Amino acid sequence: MCLAIPGKLVEISENAEGVRMGKANFGGIVKQVCLEYTPEVNMGDYVLVHVGFALSKVDEEEAVRTYKLLEAMEQLSELDDPEAEEPVAKDSPTRPPP
Amino acid sequence: MEVCGGQTHTIVKYGIDHLLPGEVELVHGPGCPVCVTSLEMIDKAHAIARCPDVIFCSFGDMLRVPGSEFDLLVLKSRGADVRVVYSPMDCLKIARANPGKKVVFFAIGFETTAPGNAMAVWQAHRQGIKNFSVLVSHVLVPPAMEAILQSPLNRVQGFLGPGHVCTVMGYHEYEPIAERYHVPIVVTGFEPMDLLEGVLMTLRQLEAGTAVVENQYPRVVKREGNQAAQDLVKKVFETCDRKWRGIGSIPRSGYRLREEFYEHDAERLFEVDKIDTQEPSVCISGLVLQGVKKPHDCPAFGKQCTPQHPLGATMVSAEGACAAYYAYGRHLEAGKKALQPV
Ligand code: SF4
């Protein structure tokens, strides 16, 4: 239950009690989220949501880096054959130098 | 050791532990809040849910956790008003709509969930919603990691840190632990590639002999965490000793409500103090939670104990190690291995 999922902010508003709320789209399902902990977010940002609270903005550049890793891994698995196993493990993708 | 139950789930689902070379063993940590909520607390929840005029609200995964006698679903079938909520904020709506009832929320979870629960209490306090209270059983990760590292049974040489807990709290709290116990800690995300990279970063540290905190999950986690969330959590909660199911009491490993929010404290309002409990003796979930044993080391795993008839908490929640092993067929594998001639 500690899982938090990223959603795209499609609405920002303030409710009757003065709490900053919004709506986030999780792959087609739109849910209410409380934005009190993420005052910096804007419409269209990706936020990480847990039990109805946005806890953090998802950094786009870093997300792209991770998806590149995934891509790299998938390419590696395409090359996969029994003899390639060793080098694949050794050449696993590494973090680009900072 | 991966700390978080969500990480355990991903690892077992994608068979990441099986893909790694034999020298690398992943043991599963205590990071499933449903699993570690003490039996006393569950029995307290049941005692409160049975009171007249109570609407008892909980996250869905708590409904099937066995207490000493039954679970919340059984209580519901016997007529108790038990409701599943998506967010603690939903309880405030229920409380406003039912002024004649007492709405109680079972506030469990790690640091990830604490800001949500803190906000619900804070808003109830601010808006004067008097018929809302919380049964608090919050647990904290760093003291549990220290308890594991201090145990004479400890086998853990490196940690994949809990990415979402650190989203809230940051990771400076982990730096003294890495240093004191000379153990690498890599704050890690929840996708398969995050876990692989987390393992890789941990191994590089072990090979180099370093023991520092690194962040594999910078797209979400910052070193300082979420300050606004930490501020409200501190305003509403204070640390206390907390009993963990299967592990026992760990000093300063939980949150309870601060004095000024006592009118929202269900434990006080309902006087459910004296509850004696007993765990089924076959269950070794405490050792599983500390990474000492694996689910298939338990004689009941997949036999008397299944997700349909859980004997212990690590079988109840999908994030518990026993349930994850069962869901992805590890009990069948264990049977197959036993049949193979040696
Ligand atoms: S399989 Fe069941 S009885 Fe065995 S440790 Fe896991 S939860 Fe406990």
C-alpha cells in the first residue's frame, strides 16, 4: 500500500473548505487529488499520487533517462542468445556521468 | 534487502531475484504496513468497528487481515458499518454527511501515508468536524532498518531504500545508518528497471567497499524530501514506541497523535486498551519480515496458509512476501524441487 502512482494533472481548484485540490489522469481514470503538499505544480505536470495526495512532481528529464534505460534493456534482450548472456550482464546500462 | 513491500511485489512478479547471479540474494524486508500492523491494533480496530453508531473506514487491504477472531469483512457481514475509502479525506465527507455517527479511520502506513492521514486530522481539527477520529498505527522505516541491522541473525549487506517513503521524508535520515553499520543504502523506485539499477548500484558499492546513501530514483526523490508534508506530519504526530507484528516493539518506530489532537484519537475515545493476543505458532512471518527466512521455509506456506486462508499477515496483503510468492507460483516451484531426485 506504499505504492504511489504517477498521474497527469488535468484540473486545479480550491474546494469549499479552502483546500487546494485537483484532478489527475491515471491512464484514463481521473481521480481527485489533494495538492496541498505540492504548491509548485501546474496543469499538465506529472505528479506522484498516494492515497489521494500528490507527494511529488515527477522530474521529466529523469523520467526520460529511466525510460531510456528500459529501452536499452529491451534492445539488449533482443540481442539475447545463450552465448551473449555474459557480456549482456557486464554491459548493463549505467548512469550517464553527471 | 528491499525494504518496501511494493518492491518485493515487483521483484517476485518479474522474477528479478531469479534473473540475478547466484551470489546475489534478495531478502524481503518489513515494508508492508498491512503486514506489520500488530494483532492488538487489529483487534482494537475490530472492537471499535463493533460499537454502535460507528462507521469504520479503512483502506481496502486491511479488510482481510485476520485478527484474533475474525477480519473486518466478517464484521461487515454481521452488520457492522465498515467502509473502504480511497483517501483519508473521504472520511471527512462521510463524517459531514453522518453527523449522528462516529466516523473512525484506521490510520496505518509508513511515512508515505502519514501526510495524508495528518491532513485529514488537521482539516477535521480546523473545520471543527468533531465526529471524526483516527486509530493511529503508523510505523517508521529507519528504526526498523536499525533493528534488523542490530539483530544477531542479520544477513543484510545492502539495502534498496524505500523510494516513496523517501519522497516524503528525503534520505538524509539514512546517511547515519549507512555510516554506523557500514551498509550501502540505495534509494530505489518500483519499476523493474529501477530495481535492477538499484541492485547494480548496491553491488558496485559492495565491490568498492563503500557504504553511502545513493539515489537511484531522482525523478521523484529529492534528498530533502517534501518539506510541506514533513511540516504537517510533525504538527499532527509525534514519535512513539511501536509494536510490529511478528517483530515486537521497536523504540521510537511509530507515530501517535499529539496531545492537542486527542479529540480525534480513537484509541482514547473508545478505551480499547486491554487486549491480549496470540499469534498462530506455526507462522514465521516475523523472521520473513526481517529477511532471516523466506516464505517457502515455512511449513505452512501454500498448504494450511494461502491467500484464501491466511495464517499470518505476510500472506494477507498482496505486498506481503508470502502472498507475493504464492501469487507468482513459488509454492508450486518448491513442490517441484522437492520431487526432483537429488
Ligand atoms: S506462509 Fe503463512 S504461516 Fe507461513 S510465514 Fe507466511 S504468513 Fe506465516
